[in-house]
Amino acid sequence: MPGDREKPSRQVELANSPVRRTWYGYGSLARVEKSGAGRFLHDCSHVFGDVSIPSLPVLFAIMAAPGTGPYDATAAGLLAWATMVVVGTAIRGGWIEPLATDTLGWVSLSPSLIALRLVYYNFVLAVGVFGGVALARIVDVASLSLVAAFVVALGSTLAFPRLAESTYAALHDR
């Protein structure tokens, strides 16, 4: 796409290419063409760290939440976390397009977008998990906590690249 290189907030090249940078040991970096499965696994490990590290505060809170029988935050948290990683991986690899943008690719690792990740991921997981558990208790349908966690994680992960573009533009195009 023309103009994709003008989007420093997104990793457009990775979504449009099977080539990934690989480390072979001490001082050995190379660019290697990978199969679809290889790209998925490579991108999954990247997005896993991208989602997990900024989310550690709420992930610890989810794991420390008391088990409440069928309304358990741990199961909803694991589902929401896994959903964010898988959807982010599919966006990074170019297999699915994020919401409200025609640009493929996941969010780049600039300092301002790392700060956004810290706030956004923790907020999304807290709302999806603890909001889903509260909703399930109110309605008295235990599986609703899982459905709510999945829907919130799916929608927010699909919307994150567009939010990151807007945030980056607002901070850097003064």
C-alpha cells in the first residue's frame, strides 16, 4: 500500500512479508523467509511478550483473586489473555485486518505506544475479567464471565492498532 512506510506507529512490513529476523546465537542475526506456521509461531512469541509484560499488574491481580466457584476470574483472565495474544498475532502477521483502518500490521514499539500499552492492556483485562465475573454473578450464569472476557478482549485487540495510530499522531504531529 502506498504510504504505509509513513506509519511509524505500525509494523506494516511484517504483515506484508514472510521474512522475519531470526537470532542464531551469539552475534548471529539473519533475515529468514518463514512458512505460514513459522510466521505464526514467530509472531505469537512476539505478541505474547508484547501483551504479557505490560499486563503484569492486572495478571497478578487476576491470579490473586479468590476463587468463587463457577464465577472464577482466573478462567476468564486466561481466556481474555489468550484471545488478546492470538488476535494480536493474526493482526501482526497480516491474516486479519484491525478495525477502523485499512493498514495491516501490529503496533510498533515506540516509547509513547509502550505507555499506551501499559494503560490499555491492564484496563481491557480488568474490565473484561472482573466486569465479566460481576455480570455473571448478577445474571447468575457462570459461563457469561467467559463470554464477556472473550468479547471484550477480541473487540479491544481488534481496535488497538487504530487507537495506537491516533495516539501516535496526536503526540507526534503537533
